[in-house]
Amino acid sequence: MLTKRLIVCLDVRNGKVTKGVKFKENVDLGDPVEMGSKYYREGVDELVFYDIMASAEKRPIDIAMVRAVARKVFIPFSVGGGIRNLDDMREVLLAGAEKVSVNSLAVQNPDIIRQGARAFGNQCIVLGMDAKKTDLPGLASGYEVFVQGGRKAMGIDAIAWAKQAVTLGAGEICVNSIDADGTKDGYEINLTRMIADAVDVPVIASGGAGTPDHLVDVFKNGGADAGLVASMVHYGTYAIPAIKAGLSAAGIPVRAAI
Amino acid sequence: MNADVVIIDYGIGNLFSVRRAFEHCGADVLVTSDPEILSAAPRLVLPGVGAFADGMRGLIDRGLDGVVKAYADSGRPLLGICLGMQMLASTSEEFGEHAGLGIIPGRVASIPRNDPEGKPYKVPHVGWADLRSRAYETDWHGSILDGLKPGDAIYLTHSFAVNPSNPAHLLAYCEYNGAEVTSAIRNRNVYGVQFHPEKSGPVGLKIIANFAKAV
């Protein structure tokens, strides 16, 4: 049986891990390579590095950082933010990342998902989707897709976009709720459930995790295959082994922490 | 040759991670597509991700299919990882019928895609799963899985798997929605793993170290 995955998300800005609330008010927390290898040693299942300003600043991803992570971390990690084309994907994967995450780029040019899946395999292509509740008519799910780190509304329905991305070849979807991001009030169960029911690829829940119970909730009620955490581990509130122990005690199958 | 382990470069896959994992375990590693160096290697690794036909074409175009087959006959340790494992088999049905290297008799087929009621499973099979075996005390001893125990988790991501013709070649499997899916095979000196030992944390590094030093 596949275990439910615990993934730590490291947002990187100016070479430092940073964390905000609802995509704002960021504070710097530390070195991404050191933090990533610490979480690896504690038994996290996967890591995600987002170069959160690369896209807005129109510059490529920090490949030296990717390579430095791959030298120390022997679990899968994905890299996102600032992927502009197939060559960028190739460079990130050859530097040791297991997957690339596309977000803004894929919304603007959906065919990049098809091209990436064809060149590297579906398992390499993760669609990162930032979604926010909306009252806009015509968006049947009630959730709208945003790009550029939550700064730009696209008028696209979240579920329709998830389905299209999977048809094009996305191997996983990371569903990030802008409303829940950094609040530590729990994942957006409704949004996660709708996406998980709509697609037949693994779904990663993101945004809002504050306690191990929030992960239990999104695994049991949100249909998620993996849960992304950031604030709850970055500030030292919870350590990876304690989160896994909590999941295990609640009957969620997890890979044993070290 | 100074290298302990030689990794076959045939234009496919992420060789950096595999190389780094061996180096982490103290092995001197060489990555090359030179047939002479590959043939003389003390230990050989066939890595790979992607589609079966592309992988075989990568080997054949470089004249390396015969090199790998001859190496398997030499008795020295050979390890296929992910697609590299699948290419050890006789045939694959991924995107049409394709011939493999035929080093470990068997067929590469899709993992189960629907439950008994026809509801689709999530494919690819991505994540951490437990290694299992009915006879691990005998089968794993002295193999690349020496020192591990059933329940140790490995990371895999795949939609196809090897079904070995000879059940004795099955070294370990994973359970996926009630079905047994091959995760490691062995025919004498030749090993194949469906999972990524280089991405499977301390358990994976143990397997890498076993291959580099012990088998």
C-alpha cells in the first residue's frame, strides 16, 4: 500500500527560505539547503522548493541551489517557480530534482505540460495551482485560479483547469488554497476534495496546515494523497517525527520516521 | 580501472542523483557510454526514466545493448534501476510491443488500472511503499536487500512493472490495492529495482551500499 506523504514546502526568496501569511508579510527563516537536509534527516517524505520571486522577476531558477540540495538529500524533491520552458525543466531535472512544478507558466501556456510530460514523463510534471474562493458567475466550482504568487486572478475555474492539466499530462496536482495559506487553521477540505474527486492523479493538499490533526482531516476527508506543510515545521512548533506519530495514531498509513 | 561502480550514460534520465548516492556510500563512480570501460567495470548500473522504447533505442543507438548482455554473462554485479530494470526483461507492452534485453525472462505490463468495480486507480503509482517478500530471510540474505526487513519503505513512481517468468527471480514486491507489483528482481548476478534507491532515504542508501560493496 502507498503511504500518505508528508511534504515540507520551502519558499525561497533571495536565497533564503521565507514564509508569509496569505502570500504576504514574508519573513526569512534560513538557508534552504540546510533546512531541506534537516527535514530529510528527520524523515520527511518529500521536499518542494519554490523560487517564489523568479517568475515575477523574470529570471531563471537558482540551479546551484538545486544541485546543492541533491548532494545532501536522498528523497524526492520538486522545484518550481521560474520554469520558463522545456530547457529550464531539463536543467532542473538534470541537477537532481525528481519533479518540476509549473504554475503561472502552465496557465499562460498549457501546452508546456504536454511537452514536459512527453519529454520527461508524466511523473516529472506537477501542476501547482493557487486557487481562491470566488463569487464570479461562470466559475462552477466557486474557486478561481490565480497566478504570479497569488497576485493575478485569471477568471479560470479551478476544477476545469485541474482536469485540463491532467489530460495534458500532469502527473500530480498540488492544490494550494490562497485563503488558507499560512493561517494554520487547517486545509481547505472542500477545495481539496473537489479536485481529488475530479482527477485520477495524486493530489497534494497545500495551505493552512497548523497541526497534525489538520493533516489527518485532509487525508480522511479531503481525499489528498499528500499534505504540504510549512509554517508548522519552520517555526519549530512540530517536528517531522511527531507529525508522523500523530498521523499513525489516527490510522493514517505513513512511512516510519527515522 | 579506479572506479568501483560504472553508470551507463545512454542519453536518458537523471544520472546526477544516482551518482551522488553511490558517492555518498563511499564508492568511486564513473559515468560513461564508452563500451570498453563499461565492459571492464567491476560493477555496472543501468539507470533510466521515461518510456521503454526510448530507453532501448538509447542503448541500441550507442551499440550498448550487446555490451550490457555480455556484461550480465560475465558474472559481475549488474543493477537496473526503474526503466533500467524494465529493460532487463524480455518484452514490454508500453506503447506497443517492444523487445527488451532478455537478461531476466519476463514481461513488462501495466500495473492494475481499475479496481474490481472498474473504478480507476491513481496511476502513476507515486509514493512510498513497503517492500515485501514471502521468503526474505533466505532470498534477501547476501543480496542487495541484505540487512533490510519487510516493511522498509522505498520510493517509486511508475505505471508499468516487470512480471518475471520465473517466480524464483522475484526478490521483493509491493502491494498496490490488493495486487502484488514487482519491486525487485534477481537472476544470479543481475538485479533490478523498480523503485529509486537513490531517492529512498536511508533504506535506499543501504541498498546502494550493498550493491557497491557487498554483492
